[in-house]
Amino acid sequence: MRNAEIVGWGKALPPSVLSNDDLTKIVDTSDEWITARTGMKERRISHVEGSDLAVVAASRALAAAGMEPAEVGMIVNATCTPETLVPASAAHTQYKLGALNAGAMDLNANCSGFVYGIITASGLIASGMVDNVLLVGVEKLSYVTDYTDRTTCVLFGDGAGAVVLRATDEPIGVLAGEVGNDGSAAEHLCVPGFGSVGTAGPRPASLLGIQMNGQEVFRRAVTKMGEAAVHVVRKAGWSLEDIDLLIPHQANLRIIDATARRLKVPEEKVFVNVHRYGNTSAATIPVALTEALEEGRIRPGADLVLAAFGGGLSWAAAAVKWGERVKPLGSSAVELPPFEGTVMDLVQPSVDFFSKEMV
Ligand SMILES: CC(C)(COP(=O)(O)OP(=O)(O)OC[C@H]1O[C@@H](n2cnc3c(N)ncnc32)[C@H](O)[C@@H]1OP(=O)(O)O)[C@@H](O)C(=O)NCCC(=O)NCCS
């Protein structure tokens, strides 16, 4: 059986930090409320395009794998905030990276996108279609975040994480995966006016920002993400005690805690960085995976569970058996360009935009 091993990993977080205190200057909120309800303390706002974030994360992942861009067979960008619809955002990544022999496509399953992506990429490799896949989770959610709406704007941030998956005959990689979606509940988390909906023309600005029924999403997330995680553990032939590290989508600390309780996974076996970056949708899991490796929390042969939920309403989980190597083979000199302005310079255009009634 041809499997897909994760042989490279990397992340790119923009330097501008939007703290809870910064948010109190924009909407009626407080550090206490945000911390108690979400566990978040700060998030990053990008001064560059998503493909610039993707290229830095991808360059680091390729260096970690000891690979050149020209060796990549397929680039999959898991994103719900592509910088253009035509071409797909992966086309920008491919060009800027110089991965000229790679196919390039986007995959949109919202916050579940990276887990959908790792399952898809493993399938592409297992089929023999390609020998490797560069999978990037990248989001510029600040573009669709309505910074006049306190119920959503405290939650989201920008960032990118990437992995390189390569064919192997060893029994490692994604041993089991599960994906699901309930389109009847899509209205609970959506950007209703962005896309080919209706006819071209002016529309309410609010329809171009994230709209969410937080409690409904919360309830469904805990149930569906937890169920999917239990299923993949069983399908992989593991028991819950075998889980060495749970890497859940970072949307809310309370959701992460509830999922861990459901899986009976103790706190020290759950990776959390939601306090640093907020919810970066498809980027949360590859960023968390990269940080878990950097912090030495993944040992050779570890049994990992990745689990996510998001718009759709979608959910996904994967049981991943890690290989032998937990250290990068090399490092990349590629960096994001510096930003001289303040984080408010980046957020204010959105406040102005969403303050208008029609656009
Ligand atoms: C959004 C979320 C943090 C809200 O927490 P909650 O405990 O459900 O809070 P509620 O929505 O019940 O709101 C409680 C009160 O806080 C208020 N509130 C909402 N946002 C606030 C904010 N940023 N600051 C201060 N108060 C706020 C509400 O208006 C409400 O006030 P009221 O009681 O006077 O009506 C939580 O529901 C959540 O995380 N849901 C999942 C969202 C998610 O993960 N989305 C992405 C999926 S990938």
C-alpha cells in the first residue's frame, strides 16, 4: 500500500499583532470577555497577500523536506480566502515559489480545509497520480472580518502553514480519515454575499463579512468534531489511550477542551496555540503541527489525531502515524517583507468598509 508521509512542515505568521486590548478600541468588548469565552489573547493581521504567506510557509516546509520547488508534483491550497478566484490562489503560490512542474488547485472546506486536504493529498499519492503534494493551509480572514461586529471580529486572524507529503511504502501517514458536511446548517457560518450569488450589483456591506450564529456552531462543532475523531481512532485500529497528541482546529479554547474531554485525552496531550493566533481557519492545524514539532512534542512514530470543523457546516478528522524524522533537514532564508505601519492601519480600512450600508 502506497502511503503519504509528512516529510516537511513550516509556518508563516504576519508580524502585526492585534491584541484584545486593541479590539476594545474598535468594538465594545474587553480582554476579560474574549479570554473567558474564547481563550484568545491576540491574533495576526497580514500586510501581504495570502500567496506571500503561503510561499514563506511552503519554502520552510520544502527546506524541512530537503526538496526543491521544482520537485513538487502538486500544490493544494486549502483556503476560503483566495486572493483571486481566477486564477486559484494556488496558482499564485506556484508561480512565486517557482514550483513550475507542479499542478495547482484550491480546496475550500473552510476551517476543515487542511484536514480535508491531507486526506485528499494522501489519496492522490496513494493512487499513484503524484509522488508528492505541497499542502498549504492559508487564510487572510481579516479581509472578510467585519470589524464593526463584536460577535465575530474578535475571533479571526491571518496566517499560513504548510506540509509536504511524499509517497512511502511504510505504514505511516494518514491511516484513517473522515469528512462530513451538513449543508442544511450552512447559514450558521457564512459570508453570504461573496461569490456568484444573485446578479452583479451593489449589496449590503454586511453580506461581504463573516456572519455567524456562535452558539449553534459551538454546539455542532463539539459533537461532530468529537465524533469524527473517535471514528478515525477506531478505523486506524487504535484505542483512545494510544493518542500521543491531539491537534484540533484552534477556534475556541472551550471547544478544544470539550473535544479533549470527549476523547478522554489529558491536557498535556492536546496542542493549543489559540491564545496566540486566534482562528486562522485552514491554517490553524498546519501552524499547530509545525509548532508541536518545534517544541519537541511529536516523537518518532507518534499517533496523532487532527480534527476540525467549520463553515459548511463541515467537519473532518484524521489519524496520522508520524514517521521517524521529527527534525527539519534544512531551513529557508525566505522571509515576509517587513511592515512599518501599525496594526490599526491594517484594520481601519475594514472598519470604514463595513460601516457603509451598501457597497
Ligand atoms: C462566539 C462565541 C465565543 C460566543 O460565546 P458565547 O458564550 O456563545 O456568547 P453568546 O453568543 O451567548 O453571547 C453572550 C453575550 O456576550 C455578548 N458578546 C458577544 N460578543 C462579545 C464580545 N466580543 N465582547 C463582549 N460581549 C460580547 C453578546 O452580545 C451576549 O450579550 P447578551 O447576553 O447581552 O445578549 C462562541 O459562541 C463560539 O466560540 N462559538 C463558536 C464560533 C466558532 O468557532 N466559529 C468558527 C468556526 S470555524
